[in-house]
Amino acid sequence: MNKTAIIAVVIAAIVIVAAVVIVVEERKAVTPTTSNKVEFYTYWATTGKVALDKLSPAFHNATGLTLSPFVSPGAGGTNAKYAILSLIEAGVPPSTFQTHYGTEMLSYVEAASNGTSAFVNMGPVANQMNLTNNSFPEVIEAGSFNGVTLSLPVDLHQGAQLYFNPSVLSKYNQKVPTNLAQLVNVTKNLTGDGQTAWVIPGADGGFDQLVLWGDILLAVAGSQLYDQFTYGIMTPQLYKDINVTNNYFSVFENASYSGQQSMTWTQGIPLVVNGTVAFQDQGNWETNYAYDYLNVTNYPYISPYTSWTNISLMSADFPGTSSYFEMISDSVAVPTGPTQTNGLTFAKYFASFAGQKVFTKWKAVTFYDNVTSDYYNTPAQWYSYQQAKSTPSKDWVYQLQAGMFDGPTASIESALTAFYGTFNAHSSSSTYLSAVASLDDGLYSSLSSELADWKAANSLDLGYLGLPGHPFGGYLPYWANTSANSTVTTDSLYQDIAHVNNSVGENNAHYISISPLSINYLENMVITGITKVNM
């Protein structure tokens, strides 16, 4: 790890420790003192807050309980989840808390001194609510670990969404790209005409960088190798695809807004709407933010909206990922203890159809499979819901920033942030290759940690996402090849990271020896088939 990366990690650690101290002290002030309150630790400070403000009175009217949110802001929970981890490790967990439905919940299980028994088992609760029969099965699978469910889902987000102002592309005679080669070309052409192509904000702790990097990886590698990455499994082909992903990432970063390092993702959206930049890669939370705070309606890039001329914000699947549904789902976890009854009442109401009808009108989409087009505020939400409903189970994946353990996620975000800080469009090839070497070190270290975390989960019989015989996305890691999963194909290409490094050569065997900071060069790579890209 280079000096920049080390400094970034140290600073991040100091910030998190300071935040935890503040959180512990502030939690004492908001801990419920009467039986009719429910404390909810959340990181929703923008679109989620708007939706939660709608949900709170409905919850009170339905149950007589009062919701008491404790908000720890930060994109994707970049601050809150590490504070929650510390609270759990200290034995003072929040009464209820927001967590991403899926792997992130295992971070809390492994941090708790008594493992799964530290949290309410939500499997029987979901069955009692008939949730498994009325919802998208992929969502239930994504939050279950070998059939064990420890939180209840409360929304369904779609990642891998490319946001743009269609008038900007029209002004420069550019078409909406549908694959990575086209995205490179459009980026190149816009840059050549003096139009800033991208905004990739830098003040969200690496959140925006990981969102973009992960979407590129999905487009380059496809769903199975992407799934392997989320489990920490390295193969020679994934090793190559990671290097290709790094190159695309560098091209888009070098065509981005000069002031973005001090901006958050919410501050990037107005730049797209007003035409200052052409593209921003996010999930469909951007749709709700634009509607709630900018009075701007986002439209999906489909007919009839493609012929409308008065639209300032549209979204399309990130180029190369249209075959997949990249999900992110928020959920509510309830630690066992004296406040669990009220906490469970809140979680059940939130996950119920009544709660969903209030909340997901304003945020994301619902996972219930029986709603109609008048359910949502925006046409983009309805289109996202339709995509979820029509995507085959095998083509669902979980977005990286929410689909991995907390520790490895933080390490990857730090590595990506440090990567871009060590070179620019005018750097030499050797400078770039050195930056890639440092990035690879960070990525492979993170994957080693991810693998170790999953093996620890496997020792608790929680070793994969999904139900016996029905793993999430149809992918089962090699260690979960049990009789219950005998009909599922497991990965036979697994090699540990040290073996992969030896088999393909140390560090730079697959690096591009010519500076890939040239968009022309990367474009030629794609056209001549040197890289493996899903078109």
C-alpha cells in the first residue's frame, strides 16, 4: 500500500473512531425511556428521510408506537455501519437498525459475541407474514444465509444506472451508449468538444468510486465472475478482468468534473440536470433525490420518453449490464433484548404491504409482486420494478458497495480513492502502472478478507446467500457444495489468490504496457478484441 493509501486509511480510522465515540454518547440521550417508543438507527438523511417521515405517522396510527430515528448520515451507510459494528462489539447495540439486506448483516453477526442469537430470527416472522409467497423470491434469497434470515427487507433498489441529460448528448450528436465501447467513444467525443463527461464525487468515502468500478466489472466480467468477487474467490480470468476494469475506471475518472473531490453524490445530480456534466453512475436512489429535492422527474430511456424534448434527467442501464438486475435492498434488524418486542413490531410493519405502500412510493421500489403503475411517484420507479419482475433469477447480482462484508468494502473504497489520487491524464505509463499495482494490492487484500469472512460465516452454517437448493443468482461458492445443494453447479475454477498471482505472473503480467490513459488506445483494445467485454 502506498503512502497516500496509508494516510487515507489512517484518516478514515480516526474519523470512524471519533464518530463512534460521538454515537455512543448521543445514543444515550435518545435511548427510549418509555415502552411506546422505537429507536431506529439509520443513515437515511435525504431521500430515505423523506420516505421515513411519511412512514412514521402511518406506523404510529397502525401500532400506537412512536418511531425515534437516530440518523448517522453517509452515502450507503459509509459512517453508520462502522459505528453500528462498534456498538455491537461493545455490547450496546441499537434497539433496531438499518442494514443492507444481505452480506452486510453477516458483518454484525460475526461482530456479536453470541452470533446469530444476538438478533431476532426473522425467518419465522417472514413466513408468518407470508412474505416468501408474495415477494420477488430473489429478494428473499439475497437476505438469507443458507436459509437463515436475520433482518426484514424494506425496499428494493436497482443499481447500475447511468444518469444523463438527453439534451447534452443531443447537442453533441451523441447516442446513448449501450456497451462499454460506445461509452468510451462518447466520453472521448464529449471531452474533445469541451464538454465534461463525468461526475464521480469524492466526498462520500469512496462510495461513488466503488459504485462505478463495480458496474464496470459487471459489464466486463459478467455475473458469475462478479459473484465470485463478492465471495472473495479469485480466478485467472477474474484477475484479467479486474485489470481491464481498472483501465476503464481510469478513463472515466480522467474525463470527470474538476471540482468533484469535495462533492457528495447528491451534489453531483444538479450538474447532470443543468448540463454541466453528461453522466453520473448511481442506483435508482438518484431518481428519488431528484424528485424530492430538485423537483425533477427522472424518465427511463424507453419509448415514448425518448421522443420527448423537455426532459432534463433520464436513466438507462449502465452500458453492458442490461441483462442483469443489480439489486440493493435496505432492511431492519432487531437485536434480542428488552426492546425487541417493539423493534419487531416496527420491522414487521415496515416490511408489510401497508408499510411498503407508504415508504416505497417515495424511495426505491417494493419487493411485493402485485403493484400497478399508479403506485409510484415517477415512471422510472415503475420501469425499475418491471425490470425486477422480468429478470430471470440467475441474472440477479448484488451491488458491491452493499453486497460484501463491511471491512473489505471499506478497504476497497480506500484503495479506489487512493488509486485516482496518484495519477492523472498527463501521467506517464510507469506512474499509472505503479498506481494499478497499489490498487491491485488493495483489491487482493480485500478479497482475502472477504473470503475469510465467508469461511467464518460458513463455520456458522451461514456460508452463502440463499436457501438450500436456491442460492441467490444461481451461484453457489465451492464451500457450500452440500447434499442440500447437490443440484446446483458450484465454481470449479477456484484458486486462492497466491496461486493466481503465481500462475499469471507477479503484479504486472497482465498490465497494459502502453499508457491506457489514452481513450483512443482503450477504444482500440475493445474493437480488436484484446479485452473481454460483454457487448
